[in-house]
Amino acid sequence: MAAQLAVADACVALASEQEARAHAEARALSPTPHGRVGLELEFHLVDLQRPGRRLEWPEVSGLLARVPVMPGGSRITVEPGGQLELSTLPMPDVRSAVRVLREDRTALSAALAASRLGLASLGTDPARPAQRVNPASRYAAMERHFDAAGCGTAARAMMCATAALQINVDAGPASCWSSRMRHLNRLGPVLVAISACSPVLGGRRTGWRSMRQQVWGQLDQARCGPAPEGTDPRQDWASYAMAAPVMLVRDPDTGEAVPVTDRVPFLAWLSEERALAGRMPTVADLDYHLSTLFPPVRLRGFVELRCLDAVPDRWWPGLAALTVTLLDDAVVADGAAEACEPLAGAWSVAARDGLDDPRVARAARRCVELAAQRCPVDLRREVEEYAELVTRGRSPGDEVREQADRHGPLAVLEAAAHAW
């Protein structure tokens, strides 16, 4: 009965802007203790016999039908370009999350090896052109929306040729939300710089250390840019959601996503300035709209940190542990907040110049130094190795760039897929 009532409530039209804002605020952050961690790692799927070709959808879907359930319970999903994503369950701490993701990464690689397929953990596909293979209506509608907005090329690159390490953490107590979000927004550029692992995209170089982040910056910033920073993160999130244009509307009868090709902020639909789907928006429409917002820090009751490039298997455990320590260890967070204060809004600088920028490098060195001192003992070796890399002014993408210069982008993709 409760489930039936929830479905019925979701189908009721929102009565006012106030109701919509209240709903968005309630979805933004939920009070919890610090501690739990979820990890999501995306991989480029590579045919080891013909690494230059992108697998077609029947091959990908058939493959997934044969893959066993992951031993650690991670969920496997397919991104628009055929990238595979492993998403762990919420774990008690970062040590548990890393352990599970490693275990499931091993199991998935073993399942793919029989078909001579590999997984490349890099921020961008360095060699193959961006091409959508997943036929899901949501992705087809996203593509049409971005085309209409004039950023279709960047959108296809983002959807089909990028990969990230996403870190999900608890929101924490309500009393700390404002300072926590401020800290995340200052720390973000440092994390972009130290994780930068996408110097080549589709055989092309622009000189940016993170071309993945560059692509995100070329998309509509009302949807993909940082949320505004005020005194109440939940209110800030609701304002961001109301101003963001509606990307697609789900047909309530078929469940199919229908693209919105005009620029219609959600608030305009809500206030009847613009009609969409011949009706007023419902709670379900608002929830779906929230799922199409892609800022570098996204609120979903917990906090999604979306600004890290996927990095090779040698590096991601240390990057994950380092990041969580910078967020959730009170002593480290205080020191990191002070170091990162000058970097407010420096997302593009960090993505373009990385650790070549003196301000970013100075803050990054201080952050990794602090994290290495107080990270989980079980992951100290990985964190210290990452800290040593950053202290030398390098990120994982420097090796990728050097390999691409010597051997070409396709060799980089093939080597990454063989590396596990």
C-alpha cells in the first residue's frame, strides 16, 4: 500500500514553485554521520584483437547477459558509448569500498577475458571517435537536446568517450552542510588537477591536462557547471534545479524519454510559461529532471563528487583514499580547506594547466601531504605513492601523454586495456 501511495503521489502535478523547491531541498541532503563511501569507476571497453573498433550494442548487451553477478555486489551499467561502470554499494569506509571495487574489477576482467575484451581506465578514450552505441531512449534524447543547444560535439564526447572515478560520501550532520559544501567547492580544482588523466581525446590534443573536464566546460553550465554557493546548500541546489533547462520528459505510459529541444527552465514549465508534454510537471518529472543535472558536486541526499578522471588501476585506490581523507578526516579537512581557499572557482585553470599552475600545485602538495599522514593504514602505501607523484608535479595523465607521443593514442588505449 505504501508503495502504491508513493507512485500515486509522484504522478500528482506540483502545485507551486514553493512545493517544487521544498521537494528539491528534501532530495538534496539527508543528515547522516560521516563515514560511508561508495565508488563508481568507468572503463572504456576494448576489443583486444581490434582495439581501434568500438563494440556494437548487440555485442555489449550479449556480453552483459553472460557476466556473472559481481562477488562484492557492485552494479554494472553501460554508458552511452559502451563504457562499462562498476558501482559499489555504500560501504562503511573507504577501505571497504576499495576492497570491493578491486574484487569486482578482477571478476569483471576475468569474465571479459574469455571474449578477448579488456577495460581501459583512462579519463578519455584517447584513440576512437566518440560514437553512441547504447540505444536507450534517455541517451538518444540527451543527444538531441544537446544538439539543439549547439553543443552536440562536446556532448557526444562527454557521453561516449569519457570515464570518471566518482566518489560518493555521506552528507554529514546538518550543522556542517554549509562548511562541507564550501570545502568541496574549494577542494574540487585540486582534485581535478591531481586526477588529470585525459590529455588525448579521439586522437586529438588541445594542451589541456584534463580534456574530460574541458568537454564538461563546453556544455550548458546551467546544467553542468558548479551549483551556486550561498548560506544553505539545500536552497542553493533547489535554485540550481529550478533554473536548469528541462532536458527530456518521460512519457508516463511508455516510460520512453522524449527530448526537449527548446530552452525551457524547469521553473518556466512549473509556472505555465511553457507547456511540455501537454501537462504540468509532477513530482516524478522533478525527480527525473534532478537526475539530468551534472555539476561537479551533485546532491542526492548524499554527495556525489564527479570531477575526478578515471585513472589507471595502479592509481585509483590511492586517489580514492586520498580524496575521502581530505573530505572526512576533520584535521585533514581543516588544513586542506586553508590550502585550497585561493582556488575558489578555478575549475578551468586546474583542468587546463593542472599542476603547472603554481597556486594549484602549492595547494595540491599541501593536501596530499596531509592526507598521507592520516589516511587508512591499509591504503597508506597507495596514498603515499600518489602523494609522491603529486609532489613531483605530475598526475597520471603525464605518462599517458608521453606514451601517446612515443607510440600513438591507439597504443595507449590498447596498453591500458591489457594492463590489468
